[in-house]
Amino acid sequence: MANAGTFTQNLSADSIKAAAAQRVRGRDPADKRVFDRLTNLVSALLDVPVSLLLVSDADQLLFGSYHGPDGVLAGIEEFPLSQAYCQHAIGSRAAFAVEDSRVDPLVCDLMPTTELGVVAYLGVPLLTLSGEPIGILCAIDFAPRKWREHDIRVVEDLAATVMAYIEERPVESETPLSNGLNIAAVSKRTGIAADTLRKWERRYGVLRPRRTAGGQRRYDELDVSRVEWLRDRLAEGFRIGAAAGLLEPSQGETAETVDELRDALVAAAHGADPAALRGLVDQAFTLHPFAAVIEEIVAPALGTVSEEWTSDAGLIGDEHLLSEIVRSRLERMLSDGRAGIRGKAVLTCAPGERHELGLLALAVMLQSDGWLIAYLGADSPVESALSLARRLDADVVCVSVTMPEALAQLTAELEASPAGGPVVVAGGAALTHAPKLSARIVTGSLEDVVTKLRVA
């Protein structure tokens, strides 16, 4: 996405930087909502635990937005530029990436490495029209990570959107927008047909035209930036409804809290609306931590739909539709493989076990925690999982079992398997009253299980 072009007022780099710093310090709610949505997008699209938007002010970086777990980083409002990785992106006026800060001579002695536990970093400067940096949009991981060209491009696109928002200034209603773009010009700039742009404007609110004194629609560079961002997401395989929901929920989609999203998923499942379900699932993962989405939104929604179809068999398709859309999202997240630095894990369902969403969610969590994952999925023989684990020299085999009949088969196959080999851990609803099992039983929340597997 190109940097934002000519807006109604062209401001100097110094005045833009000063205005941005003032807006961050003033914590205007409208600015905060926009900045938070953009850092949420960085975390969602790159699958990183932390993302930041920072504005430079003299020798300090001001935190405009933080997305990530509670912790030391969450409480910081200012950070010395001289101790920040961001100084290199600002100095070079280009993306700056760190795969492993502990062995990178440029950053190994800086505070994020020595005190905050930051290991991987990707920062893109926020550049004015004249190419002057006023801040940074960055992604952070606490495990080594090889950044892809795709990752850099995504953050560059979002950084351009940040600048389009920061540089835009409201125009007095009585002033004609003589220098705005008409729909044909936007179409020519973006490569999206005018008819499609009108549909996007009406249905998703992507374009937000102003009116000239004569009533004609005119579009600015922020409109162009939003269209270009959506165009690039569509090229990556997103559906327009899901992409528009990530950029900003349409006026009809107001679900944001855990409770609202859970209820909205149930309603969309019953309404047989795959597009709405995909948008809501993407929105849930964008707005909330991964474990909370699985345990507080998706699982209860599936439970509600499941309970309802037990009394009305015609509703069973609703549960399958929601399950498959969630599965697709999780598989997409898992497909972004990384080198394992904590260990290797084979994940499989017990023989005869078909319920795998919980196991798939655990696979995504473990991958984010630094494990190399070999995911086998539903209904796998125990010996096949153990054989693969031995060939991979895996540290652990994780087995999910929710059905009593699957537990019986798992017990029999584990007893028949040869001694030695990787540690086998088992989890799932069927193990509440499990007989003696030749495996370590691990229970608790997703985060609890990940913590316990670190010492398995």
C-alpha cells in the first residue's frame, strides 16, 4: 500500500510529529479506538503476542496503543528511544527486523532484551509524505522468529493506514472539496471496479465520502488506503466480509465484548450465515486473547448450539457450520509454521475420537509458545503417533480424548505399546474419572496445559 498522498492540508514533518505526540498524550477516545484496532490487526495478521504503536517525542517514545497480555510492557507509557529497537527503524527510515535479540549485536544489550524478555521484533516507521519518521508500528514475540516478506508488507500497509489517519485533518463543512477524488479516480488508483467500490461503500462502510457544495461525492487518501488494504487482503485469500470486519466492523456488526460475540456466533449459526460467522470469528480473534476466544466465546457458543440440536435434530448442521469455520481459522494460524526452540510435540486425537477443536487450539498455543508441532488430527492409532514421535525425536505426544469409548481404545493401545520413547500426556473430558492410564493426565485451561507441558 502506498503512503497516504495529498490530503486537504499538507503539514510539515515537525508539526505532524508534534500533533501526533499531543494526540497520544491527550488520549482522545476516537484516536485510541483507531490505534487499538490497528495494533489488534498487527497481532491478528502476524499471530504475534504483542504489537505496539509508538510516536516519537524528543528522545522518548510515547505508547499510543498496546495490544498484548498484561505485564510489564502493558504498563509502560514512555520509553527512552536510545534503549529501543525502534531507533534503528527510525534511523534507517525502513523496516527493521530482529529474529533473535539475544544473539543480535545491535540489540542484545538493550533494555527490551535484558529486562523485558523481547526476543523477536519487526518495526516499520511511520513516515510523513516527505519521508520523515514520526513513530513506529511494531510486532513483538518472546521466542525467536524468522520474519517473512509477507509480515513486513502487512505492517507497512498498516503503518500507511496509521499515517493516513494521523495526517488527515477535518475540513470545514462550508469549504468545497475541490481537490477530492471521484469514484472513477479511486477505481483507477486501486484497480477495483467502480461498481464494486459502491457495493463496498454501501454494505461495509469502507469508503466514507464527503460532499462538495454541489452534492457530488469526493473521496480522500484515507479512502484509497482502506481500499488498497482490503484489496491486498483479498489477494491473500480473505473474503471481503471477513477482511472488512478486521478493518472495522460494519455498522450492523456491533459485537465486541466476549458476551456479545458469543451470542452473535450462536445467532449467526442459527441464521445459516457463513459470511457473518467468518467475520465474527475473525473479529473475536482480533479483539481478544487467543485462549479467551476459545474458552469464553467459541466453546460456550458451540455448547449452546449443541444443546439446542439435541432437542431438534434439524439444528445439527448449525453446530457443524460453526465448528468448520473455527477449524478453518485455527488451521490457518497453525499453517504459519515456525522453528521450534522449546521442543517438539506430536498432537493427536485418541483412536475413534472425532472432536479435535480443543486439540487444534492447543496446537496453536504450543506453536506460539515456541514448540515445533506435528499435528495428526482426529482418530489416529496410538502406534502411528508414537512412531512419528520417535522419528522426529519429539519430546512429548499429546493425546485428546473426550468420549468414553475412545478412552477405552486409548487405554488398550497404550498398554500394548512398547516401553520407552517420548512422554505421553492425555487430556480431555473423558479423563474426569479415568482408570489407570499409561500416560500423564494434564487438565486445566489452555494456558495451564501449555505451562505444564513445558516441564513434561
